[in-house]
Amino acid sequence: MAPMAAVNSVAKCGGILLLSTCRRQLRRPMVLFPAANVKSGALLASRGGGGGGLRICRASSASANDVEVAAASSSDPATEVKEAGPEPEPESEEERMRKIGEAASVLDIRVGQVLKAWRHEEADSLYVEEVDVGEPEPRIICSGLVKYVPLQELQGRNVVVLANLKPRNMRGVKSNGMLLAASDASHENVELLLPPEGSMPGERIWFGSEDEKEKQPLPATPNQVQKKKIWESVQPHLKTDASCNAMLGHHFMRTSLGMVVCKSLKNANIS
């Protein structure tokens, strides 16, 4: 509350106040006698800057509580000192990549095998695939690969599946997962990621060295992946290197039989 507003507040409560006759905003804070000394008929003093004339109004009574509130409200904000905490140090690249690696470790990326694939009846750009990911029943997955991969090349092919995404309805077909692929910057060329020959459907894929397989945490639930945007935080850091190996930063994507690759796209994005 501004100083003049504080004075008016006291006036409404029946207190005694001092007003500037020129009605200008007070340049110095209003000074009130301690509320404990305010009694019925007591005089309150206020001084305004600017040299304006003063007028004293007397009321029958003044509430001590109202006076205290007005006095507190009249303090000059310029005199208040706010303590600022130390600025946080910028996050190092090493720490940032460590967090990204932790997020990637809870993605459920598996070896899959396409058992059957066909064109989506309601979407010209989509294939529908039955994919074995090591579960009792194959998953149905929709992929926008019609423009890039001939249908006959999908049949019986081993693929890399991101398996802990929430199912999505894609033009009437519920898709439960995503096939990972590499693409160039213009997205004109797209190639599916290839697990090593002989990899078993359902094997979980990881990032890092061979001995890090046993250090994998349990996968996050699809709800956690969506709520925490885990895939969105990891995906920009998935690339192929100059040898077409799939990488997360400097860590290889691998199965127990070796590294995941694509056919020919170097330094490409993975999604």
C-alpha cells in the first residue's frame, strides 16, 4: 500500500491523520506513533514532503491494529534489502550427458522380428507390422516407412523396437511401439536400424560397453516415459557415426552379439 493509501486506510477506521492539502503522493514515509500509545481521541502525526500545507483531523477513536497495519504498509520499499542466494553454477557437459545416459538406460529398446507386414488400409504412408519382441503375443506397430522401405524388405526382418511407449491410435489401428531408424538431415533417406545377425527377439538393447549389460535398471513404465518426456530428452542425442554405428553420445548401442548399425547413413539422426 502506498503512503497516501495507508493514511486513507486509517481515516476510514476513525483514526486521526494528517493529509497533504495539495493531495500529492507523500515523498517520505508516514510516521505513526506506536499503536500501544494510540487511544481514543489521540493525535497521529504524519509529515509529507514537497512543502504542502497540513490539515489535522480528529476522530472519536482509532483502532490500534489499524494503526499498526498502516504503519507497516508505509515502509519505503527502497529501504528493504533482499538477500539473493548464490547463482547456480552452469551444468557441465559431462554432467548433462550423465543425466541423458541415465534417461536412456530406462528406455525399453529391444530386438524385434517382423513376422508380417502390410499396408495400412486408411493411411497411405503407413505400414502395419506384427513384431515379435519376446512376448507371448506379437505386437502390432505402425510405421511411416512406405516411402522409404519396400514392403518385401520388412518381411522376416530383425529390427530395433522402442517398446515402452504408450499405445497410439493411428488411423484406427492401435500401435504399441516404434521401429527405430536413421535418417539424413533432409529426411529424404531413411534406413531401419539393424541389430547384429543372430540377435534374439526380445533381447534388451543398451548403450555402453559389453560389461554394462548387467547394470541396466528396470525399464520405466510407458506412463513414466510420457510424463517425464524421457524419449524426447534422449532422442536428439541418438546418431550414427562415420561407420554407421548407432550411438548415444560416445556410447555404442549394442546387443550381446555386437553393435547396432544402419545400412549406409553416416552421421545421421535416429528416431
